[in-house]
Amino acid sequence: MISLRRHVSIALLGMACFLFTCDFNFVSSSVSAEGPAESPADVLMKEGTRASQRGSFGQALHSWKQAADLYGREGRPKEQSRALMSAGRAAQALGETKQALQHLELALNLAQQLDDSAWLATVLAGLGRTYLTSRQFDAADQHLSQALNLAREQDSPRLLATVLNDVGLLHALQRHDAEALASFTESLRVAQDAAQRLLAIRAGVNAARSAQRLDRPQESRMWLDQAMDLVRELRPSHEKAVALIDLGLAYQQLRPALPTISEPLLLRAAGLFQEAVAVAEALHDTRMLSYALGYLGQLYERDYRSEEALQLTRRAVFEAQSADAPESLYRWQWQLGRLLAVLGKLDEAITAYNQAATTLRPIRAEVVSGLADLSPSGQDSIKPLFFELADLLLQRASLTEDEASAEAYLHSARDAIEAYKAAELRDYFRDECVDALQARITKPDTLSPTTAVIYPILFADRTELLVSLPTGLKRVSVPVSSATLTQTVRAFRRTVEKRTTREYLPHAQQLYDWLIKPLENEFVSLHIQTLVFVPDGALRTIPMAALHDGQRFLIERYAVALTPGLNLTDPHPLNRETIRFLASGLTKAVQGFPALPYVADEMIAIRTLYRGDQLLNDDFKSVRLERELREGQFGILHIATHGQFATDANQTFLLTFDGKLTLNQLDQLVGLFRFRQDPLELLTLSACQTGVGDDRAALGLAGVAIKAGARSALATLWFINDEASAALVSEFYRQLRDPALSKAMALRNAQQKLLQDRIYEHPAYWSPFLLLNNWL
């Protein structure tokens, strides 16, 4: 049975929707015709306002874009800026963040030419707010700080309250909860003094959430009660429906923190959702009706009243379809799948889950940007959709007697995990590099006859191993929970780095017993030589090569590689005849980082083995690297320098002599490889590291080849002795000269050479080297 998880999103409907729907009147109502008669553009502005008030944001966006175009032709920059501002907010409400930023940047350019500080502050705040949803905090901070300074100079409480709320959201997203609460409470005070109920409600609900994160639940309830009193005073409107739903979610979220009044809080949440249903129905606001019905159905779901929850959820699906609201629709299709699974309707449940995944696919980046940082748990709130679908498909395979049909369900389960892996990388990089790769590569129909691909899928009650073998797909269920396995993984990662002890060994053996031993007989009978892992979660933070069977390390039996997904891998052998090398790096101490003297040995070894160029120390600058990559046809790019892979791709960098090279900059430098006939074959990152236990940081390693347009990457999980690193990398390149060896085999031989050296036999020296993506 699949586990039912909490899927309340305070971000999309709570902070995000409330944020982007309450101010439409503020933007558009200020538009007035310059002459005695309304122009066509003025009429379109009013049409957009009416559409937004009933939740028809697509229609509002269309009207406001047309109005902006007409104002531009009429030479009315102030009105054009206002129309673009409205269009930007409508696009944001639809989850189209990139389009929203485009409109708002144009609005800002026009506002900067006007002598209107209040309007400039409004546009700056709107742009800062939109940068928040795309998690570009530096840009958000820059725009919101400017907006706040201007707002404090104006005699406009409404403007000041709005910007203070936005600043509070920035603090909340950065986990500065005390600062966030201070901003929200000041926003609330200013809004109340100016009798701005909607702004006061919004600030009050946000203050309640900040108070709860500061472990002050009674104070949180006080803010919510105050906000509810204000909501009661509102006339029926789209904004009131949003506020009712937002309050219902907030009360529901507060329940675990106040267990003695959990039931009254539940009833209050249900009452608010029911009132939102009534308001939305009266206004024919199908978008808000879908949310109100869906969240009410969720309450029934949690109360184990599945049949009633099912009826409400089916209605929510219908209304979301009617409103053309995919950001709402996927939620209720997912909820429908959960309910059908509980009721034992497995095939119908699988259909609903597949529909949810299909609906989510084109809007996933926008959904995640609105959810991830505001989620109370800090976890990816989309991942369970794909893993629950995989769980259902595995259950269906178990119930299917026909072997071919059962394997088809296993393939579908694997495809669900693959879809999540691709989407996860898309979210991490926040661009279309994954789609570019998938459009270029050809998915292999069969693997090498000596290769096995292992998908460990971690569930709350067990771990499933899906294994792609030359003979087909095999499934093994291991009775170890995700929590237990993760605990062992953390202990292994912590101890395997300690070069003077063997504390790691029990953990290495336990993980071997869970992940490898159930498959040993298959590997032996099929003469498997290479194991390719598609790890998830904590498994991305450990070196699989150092798992131990009690006698030998895994690397002594098999070559090992990792990939973020088989569909993200371009498996072609290396053309050693024509390969050209660009080696770059630092030996000197720069920017507070220590020297790497043995990098010079790496460079010497490379020069003796391959033809190519080198950029060392003073020559290893971003400008010079860019010139070399543009002018040269390199197949291997070797970068030996300090580097850091962080949870946020924007905080991931490689150190150059004169600065820090971010993944985005690296992508720009070698982006030409992605589209040329012969892509970059191998990107080696020597002396880089990820954060201990940071599962998401490992995406930086797993995806760096994709981001840079390379087929393969060689990188390390942690910083190691640079003498050992130089020895291993040099040996890897020597082995790579042998056309009979794959890259995985070349790395295995290099690791074994260090393993046989008494100085470097500890896995802390050789195991953190990972071969990512194409292992051939």
C-alpha cells in the first residue's frame, strides 16, 4: 500500500497565489485615460481587471499584453508600464515565471524614464517578488531593497505595506524567520492603519507562518484569528476566495503544533474551505473552486473518509480542467490516484497518477520554484508523485502472472523514476540543458552484454532494486526501510573519509548486503563486469566502489559508474585516435584556498600522453579558458582546482586564478560542445568536493557533464590528498589510452593501483573518484 503523505503547499496557493493575485486592482485601477474618452487600450485594461477578479488569468494576460502594445504605439509610457506590470503578474499567477520576468523588466525600463518614484517602487517590488519565485535571491534582494527605500519616502501606506510584505517573504525564503516576522508585523500595522484589509490579511497570515517556524504556535494562532476576522468583512471576490483557502491551509498546518485543539482547528479549516467553495461558485471562479474543493477533499482523505473525498476530488479535477489550470489540476489528479489506490482500484489509480505526471511535466519548473523553499519540511514536494506511481506499478507487476506483462509494468516503474530524475536535474539547473541532451541522444535499446544498471528505489517500508540486465529487467525487494538505509549511508559517508581507521567497514558490508548481495548470482551467471548505479537521495553522497563483501571491495570485482538516469546518458565509446586535450588548473594558493602543488604532476603526465594545450595558474583565467574553448576542438577538458558543489546550483563553483567559475558560466564557456557533431567526451574535475550529507549537492556532480554538454564527467565526492589525486588521475589517463578499456574500466584499474599501494590503500584516497554518465 502506498503511504499517504502531506501535500499541503503553503507556497503555491499560500504565499505565491496570495502574493500575485491581491494587487491586480492596485496596478490596473490606476490606469486612466488621458483624454475625455477611453482609448481601446484603456478598455482592454478594464477587461483584464475584470478577468483577473474572477480568476481568469489567461484572459487577463491576453488583454493586458494587447493594452501594453497599444499604449506603446500611442506613445504613453506610463500606461504601457502599468499594463506590462499587470501582464507580468498575470503570467506569474499562471506559473509562467520567465514570461513574467520579461514583462516586468520592460515595465521597469519604462518606469525608470518617468518622474514617479511611487510607481518605480511598485515595479521594483513586483520584479523582486518574481525573482523570489525563481529562487534568484540576490536579484530579489537588490530590487526589493531599492523598492523599500523608495516606499519609505512616499506618502503611500498601501505601497509601503506591500513592499514590507515582500521583504518579509525574502527573509522567510532565506530562513531568516525573526527578520521575516518583523517585516510582516510592520506590514500588518501599516496596512491596518490605512484600512487596507487585503494587505493586512496577507501580512497576518505570513506573520502566522513565521511565528510557527519560530516555534511560537499560540502567537501564530493569534495572527490567524485576526486575519480571519478581517476576511469576514470582505465582500465576495476572487481575493476573498484566495484568502479563505490560504487561511484554511494555515490553520491546517498549525494543527500538529497545537495537538490539544487539533479538532477545532480542523473544523475551522474545513469551514473556511467550504466558504471558499460558496464564494467561488457564486463568482463562477473555476480556478479557486478547484482549489477549495481539492483541499476540502484532502481533509476528508486524511480523515479516512475516502468515498466523500473521492467525490470532492473528482469535482476539483473537473473545475481545474474547466479553468485550464494545470498547476491545480495535477494536484487533484494525484489526490485522485491516492484515493483510488486506497479503495483498491489499482488500474484506475495508475491512470490518475500518469495523468498527474503528464499535466505536471510542462509546468514543473514553475511549480517547484514556487514550492521548494517555502515547504515546511524543505523537501521536494513533487518527488512522491513519481515514487508513489512507481510503487503502484511494482504492486501491479506482483499481481500479474504473465511474465511479459509483468516486465512491462517494471519498465513503466523504471520510466517513472527516470522521468523524476530528468525533472530533478531540470529544477537544479533551472534551464533546458536536460531537454537539449535528451533531444540529441539516442536511447539504447540494449545495454552492453557485460553491464548491469541498478536503480535503488527507497520506500518507507522497503528498498526496491530494479536492475537492467542484458536479459531484461529484474526486480528484487529488500526489507530495509529508507530511514534505516539512509542512516547507514550517512554513517558510511562519515567514517569512510577517516583515513586512519576502519570504522567504515561494518557500514560498507551492510550496504553491500542490501544493494549487491541479492543480485550476485545474476551478475556471476551473466558475466557482468560493469555496474552502473542510478542513485537517489543519500545514496548519491557515497562511493559505491568502496562497498565491501567481507573479503573485497566492490571495485575489485566490478567497474563502477554512476548516472542521474539512463535516458540522460549518451553511451558511445571514446574515440582515442583523434582526441585532443585541454588541461587547466592551479598549483598556487589563491583567494584564500591552499596550494595544490601536485597538480603540476597531473599536467606533466597529461602532456606526455595526449596532444593538447595547458592553462596553469596565471593562465587559468575565465577569459583565457573561454578563448581556448572557442578556438580549439577539444575532446577532454581537465580542470584541477578547488571547487564546491552546493544545494543551490548558483552556489556551486570552480576556482580560477582570478575568480570563481559558476556552473552557469561553465555552461556558457563550453556550451558550443552541446550542439556540435562531436560533443565534449570527458570533463574531469580534480580536487573538487560536495558537502557531506548534502543529497542535493550531489546533483552538481551527477549533472555537471549534462550542464557542460559533455558525455562523461570524472569528479570527487570529497577533497583528498592532492598527491593521491594526481597519482590516480594520471593513471586513469594512462589506462584510457588502451582502446580495449572503457572509461569505467580505466578508472577501476587506476583505483586498484592505489588500493595496492600501502600508502593509499584506504578507500578515503581512491574511492571518492566517480565516473558519471557515459561509462564506455
